[in-house]
Amino acid sequence: MSQPTVLSPWYVVQRIFREHNMHPEDVCMEYYASMEEGTTTFQHDKKRALLFMSLASAARVAAAEEAEVRALTTKEESEEFGR
């Protein structure tokens, strides 16, 4: 698989995670991942994030999950996600 570029980005669906009893500054990001037995759809581990090659697919998931889409356009950004 080639690395993402400005002309061919990869997309990640992410959302801010905040529990009701957490301090407002204590928030973290969750990433949409493929469901495996015994896991939830969103994971805190970036390396488990599902990478989308299509903006339309990522946008559909983000809309359904009340999340946002992040575009990855460089090799460094893809390394952040273990790719």
C-alpha cells in the first residue's frame, strides 16, 4: 500500500471521548476500528484505527457515529497510526 498524499489522502474517523464524571480538561480521542469479538467500535489505540481510502465512506460512518473525519496526507501522519 502506498503512503497517503495530498492527492490521495487516507481518512480516519475519530471523536472526543469524555465521561460524565471527568474533568473538562481530561478528554481523549477515540478512533473508529473494525469490530472484533468483545470490543467496541471506537478504540483509544491509534494503531487499531480503521483507515478509509474513500472520503464518502468515512463521512457516512462519521455521520452515523456523531464523529469527525481526519485526513492523513503525509507519511508521518500514517506512521502515527502504525502504518
